[in-house]
Amino acid sequence: MPNKNILIAEDDADIVELLSLYLTGEGYTVFSAENGLAALERIASTKIDLAILDIMMPEMNGYDVLKRIRESHNFPVIMLSAKELDTDRILGLNLGADAYLTKPFNPLEVVAYVKSALRRYYDLGASDPGDRSPGEEHSLVVGELELDLLKFILRKRGRIVPLTPAEMKIVVKLMSAPGRVYTKAQLYACIGGEFYESDDNTMMVHISNIRSKIEDDPSNPRYIKTVRGLGYKIEAN
């Protein structure tokens, strides 16, 4: 997917140079920022399609930059960090990151994540109303949830529910077949590819985040139900 603008927010010049080399080789336009504030300034002045954020940056750390991004943008964000603890990974995902990679990393793996995230993002939002037949449904409804398939906007009782691209993909999958049970591997396939045991926590975090946004009582969910030993389904009781 060429001609997309990638922002690398990283204070290590060697890492910026390495990632820039691989990403420009794939046809992407790369912008860089050496600290969090510079990253936000670039985002304000340039159309960014995906951001790669280091967590430990001067001026403003990657978590705070991510928070600011999610206030007004939903483009994919990949976090880079030397921190390998699950708590750090979960924090990044909770804040709206689409992927969390630890250093040292293989630059080819980063490129693969970039391609996958952009493909999911634009497949999700590139639906053209003219591509649909006159009789085709333009929305999905489950209880008080309504998903606009033209604009990919989820509403609950008429109010917009803000979702990250990964969360939206999961909701679209579940709402397309209410009552059907999807395994974690099936849901993960729609947001990131092949499922591994290490991805188990990632999917649980996504489901937890979605529940916190759509459920009146996330601890006793009405919509997204866990089917023990199998996966998840959506229904309205």
C-alpha cells in the first residue's frame, strides 16, 4: 500500500534510520520526530496514516502521545518499547494502540505489522456507498447498538461509541452474525493475522475495552458474552 505517510516518533537516531530505510523501500513516505511534542506537531500539520511510537521519549512519553492522538484520530498506532512486561503491553492496548512490539525487533517484522495495520484500517473505512446494491443493508442492529456500515460508526442509543480500528473490526465480525460463537483465533484473524498463544491476552484486552464502551455494566455484559472454552459471541438479552 504505497504513498502512505508513516510517522516514526523515536529519539534513537539509529532506529529511525533503520526503520526509515525499510519503510521507504516499501514505498512509504516517512516522517520522524525525536520527542513526543514534535510528534504531535507533525500530526497537526501533516496527514499521517500510521504512527510508530517509542514509549520512552523526552518532552512527552509515548503513552501520553497516544492519548492525545486518540482524542481526535483513529489511524493505526504501533508502540515500540524495551519494556517486556505484560502490564506495559496491556496499558498500550488499553490506550488504543493497535500493536506493541518490544526491542530489539526485526525491522521486517515492523514492516509486516505496518502493512497489516494499514490494510485493516483502509479495508475497514474504504467502503463506498456506490459499491453496495440498492437492497443491501447499510447497518447492523443488535439491541441498542447500531453499526453504520457505510461510515463504520457504532452508536448506542443514538450516541457515537468511539472505537479503535482493531475494536471496530471485532465488533463488525460479531455483529455480522449475532449469536454465533467466534473463537479467539477467528477474531484475531480479522485484526492481525495468525493467532498464537501469546496473543491470548491481547484479545482479552480488546474485548474488555469494547465491553467498557458498550456495556452498562461491563462486569455483567449484556452484549458480548464469553463462551467458556470456545470464544465470544454478541447478542441482546
